[in-house]
Amino acid sequence: MDALSLRKRFLEFFEQRGHTIVPSSSLVPDDPSVLLTTAGMQQFKPYYAELDPEKTIHPSIGKPVGLNVASCQKSFRTSDIDEVGDESHLTFFEMLGNFSFGGYFKKEAIAYAHEFLTKELGLTIAFVTVFEGKDSIGVPKDEESIALWKSLDPKLRVEEQGMEDVFWGPTGSSGPCGPTTEIYCKNAAGQDIEVWNIVFNQYFYPGSREELDAGVAGKKLELLKKPGVDTGMGLERLAMVAQKTDSVFETDLFPPGIVLIPQDIEDRIKRIIADHARATVFLLADGVRPSNKEAGYVLRRVVRRMLVYQFLYPSLRVESFLKEVQELFGKFYPEVKNTEIIFEFKKEEEKFQGTLERGLKELQRQDVIDAAAAFRLYESFGLPYEIIKEFGKERARELMREDFEKEFEKHQEISRAGKEGKFGGHGLILDTGELKAANEEELQVVTRLHTATHLLQAALRKVLGEGVHQAGSDITPERTRFDFTFDRKLTDEEVRQVELSVNEAIKQNLDMGYKEIPFHKAVALGALYSPREKYPDVVKVYSAQNPETGEAFSRELCGGPHVEHTLSIGKFHILKQESVGAGVRRIRARVEEAPAT
Ligand code: SER
């Protein structure tokens, strides 16, 4: 049975049994505390406790979902990224699930699962697991589920397991949780595959899973008023069992062209490509774009890892796999057909191409690759951690993902804090994060540099084009340091033109003033802003404009402070340009003494 029919049969089965079918939510959840959607229950989480599923309008179906729902959910787990390449681990996957928020409980949930697998699909259940109980948290052995399974199939093997395997949740900082029962089937190779996880959300825990495991004082499981059901069945695993293959990669849920990859390329790499191609298409389809932060950083890593393999094995054409994924999934998920997906992929490919080869050479030159060295390779050449670890081999033996991430964070803190060392973090009369000054004199200089930085951004966009966006800025009395998106070194002529353009704006003695206007108006006026920042409804827009014609040289959302007239900036001088990693350049500049007025 093909995957399209498996999805359809599942959803129809539950629709016929009184469930509302709810479309998959985006991989990028509304909840900003969660990076990506990791399970089907995520979009329904509030229905188990605070929201009324019979009254609250669900945004994607425009009416309340009712007590019972079913879905096929796009999901993404970064926790397994290091295991991808073996026979079963994936980043992106689909999860079939039925859920109940007080409508039914163990009896129906177990009976539905049994009927769907054995009758509807004609599969054989190898065995099931149930919770063995844990006194210290006050949860008894799940005798009820044991009895229910036995009543459906007296010969079925029922195994008892503990917290680690068959107690789900809570996800995040608190939430519903409870014992589970898991269903295993055999694949064609005779291995036991866990296909379906049925969670009985009986409890609410006012803390995280770590706190629950540690038994934090003062936090106890509370019984939910209405116990609920949350089930999840991995579609890839179900397809492997239903299509009788040895691994998920041979099912019709993976790009078929993988089998054409020459034999001398190891299977592990083929599987990584098969997984990452799906991950890339689905992340891009949900609006994620490669970046150095959050979901964008996950996307960048999977794309770049594929690009490294493509560089090493030119017969691997990543783009063709992406197109196969679009073709495979377009019927069920129309969003994956978006033509921007290939366009965005190519943009990232172009950006990375410039540094990839040099980065790999540099990687080979390093003797010992610790977290700091690995981070430098990422920062300067855009090499993802996974590649550094793999190709660093013995030299990167001690390199751990956690340490690398720590280095990452440390670096972000350093750039945020700017010259903390110099200021010792104390005695500043101004510290906006971007601007720092210890006394009145310094305040005047950084204010002049600040206005000059606005003019610099405008000039860069005039000379290099509108693809230039601010990527960071740090201003001390000695200099302004401005990072911006641009993927090559500026020519000397371009640097000269930028400097000239800023100095001309200064000489025109433009007015530098601000207006407080609604954010959306500011955007409509073309004021520059940082999409990563959160702005209030009403914002300050600083414009450097000609007092007579009103024509603006620069407009930016900003909190100030700025000079009132550009002539008081003095002469602007670019000190140097540098690269800060793939696709980002840095300019350092200062201002000379302001002319006496
Ligand atoms: N939330 C559970 C899981 O992800 C069941 O859907 O496995």
C-alpha cells in the first residue's frame, strides 16, 4: 500500500469513528519557546488542560475541533541528527495521530489501534509494551491496558517497561503527561519496529520532564479533570512494515533517485541525503530561511552538509533530490510545490560555494579540532558541525556538540557585550547594547559614529544594492563596527565610493530627526529595520534628510541617540573591511574631529 493510501486510510478510519480531521500545522510553531514542531499533539496541547475543544475556534478549520481529532502532522526532531545515516533515524518525519480531549480513553484508544493495524491494514502486531508503574511519583502499573490488550488478543505478548520508555511528557516547561502503550511490528528484515505510541494523558505536571525525573520538591503530578489520549504513529515506519521493506529509505516516502547514486558512495551518505533533502524542502516550504539562528540554523546545517557531499561526489545532484521530494509530496502537501524552494536552495548554495573548498582545506590543516577551532571553521567558512566532526576524524575525536554550541553562545555574548573588557561592564553612562560610552566626551563621539553608521548602511545599499542588510553593529568611542549581508569582498573602488557617499551626505548637512509613527507605516515608508527584532506598535524612525527638499538619504527604525545635523559628524573614514563568515562582511570606520562650529 503506497504512502498516500496509508495517510488516507488512517484519516478516513478515524473520521468514520467520530474524529474531526485537522490539517498538519506548520513545522514552525506559533509558540516561540519551541523551535520546531516535534509531534502531532503539539498543536492540540492546550485542549488537554486550559482550552475548551468544543468552544474554541481552531484557526485552520474555522470551527471548534470537538472532543476527538485525527491528523497527519509534519514533524522535525533535531535530537536525532547525529544518528541520521543509520537505518532508521530521521530529522523530518510524518506522524499520524488520533487524539481525544475527554471524549474516550484507554478502551477505545487500544481497540482503534488494534483494529486499524490488524483489520484495516492486515498487519501482525509483534508485541506491545505497557507501563510497569512507579511508586515515587504515585503512578501504578497499567493493569487496565494489559487487560484490554489481552481481551483483544489473548496470545499477544505484553511487556512491562519503565519511565524511560513508556511514560510520555510533559513537553516544554509543564504540561499533560502519562503512561503509554507502544505497538511493535516486524519489518521485512525481521526486526521489531515500534510503530505506534499511545499516550494516556491522565496527569498534569507543573514542571519539565527533567524535574519530574529528578523528583523536584513541591512539584507533583496532578490528575487531569478529563483524561485524554494522544497517539503518534510514524508514517515512515508504518510504510516500512506495510510495504515490507528492510528500512524506511526503501519506502515511497524517500526520493527514488537515491538508488541511482553510484555504489562506491557509502549507504550512510545516501541516507543522509535522502533525509536532508526532505528536511530542506519541508523547512523551506514552511518559510524557514537559512541563517545563523534557531530554525534557520538547523536548515543551514542540513543544506550545507548535503552541499559538502555534493562537492566531494559531483555525481550527487542535491537539486534533483529536492525536486523529487517536491514531486513525491506535492499531492498531499501543496506547499512543497512552491518554486521559491529551489530558488532559496540555490541562493544558499551560491553563498556557501565561495568558502566551502577553502574551509575543507583549512579543516585538513588543523592538528587538533576542539570546540573553539570548530567554531572558527564555522564562522569563517560556514562549515557545519556535522561535517567538521565527520571529516576531522581522529583530530575531532574530543569535539562534542554541546561544547560547540557553548562556543557559539559564548561568541554571541561577546559580540553583544562589545568592549566589556575595556569598560569592565561598569561605569557606563550609555549602554544600548549597540553603543557604549563611559563619559560625556565619549558619548559625543559615539553619537556622531552612530549617525555615521546610518549613513554608512544607506551608502552601502546605494553602491552594492538592496541585498545589503544590517547583520550587526557595535559602536565604541574608537570606531563603529558594522556587519552586513554581502557575499564577496568589496573592491577598493567600491569602498572608496561608499566612503565618498557618506562624506557627501555629511557635507550636505542633512537634518537628523525622528518621528514616532506606527510600525507598519514605518515599514511602508521603506525605513530599514531588523526583521529579527521585536518592535512595539509605535516606533521611532530617524531620517537623515535634506531640510529643503525633504528627500531622505537614510531612514531607519532606531532608538537614538543621534546628532541633529550631519555636519557635526566630521570626516568619515573607512579603516578596513573583513569577512565575518559566509555571506557577511564587516566594515570598521571612524570619524575625525568634528569641524569647529
Ligand atoms: N506525543 C507522543 C509522541 O510523540 C504520541 O503522539 O510519541
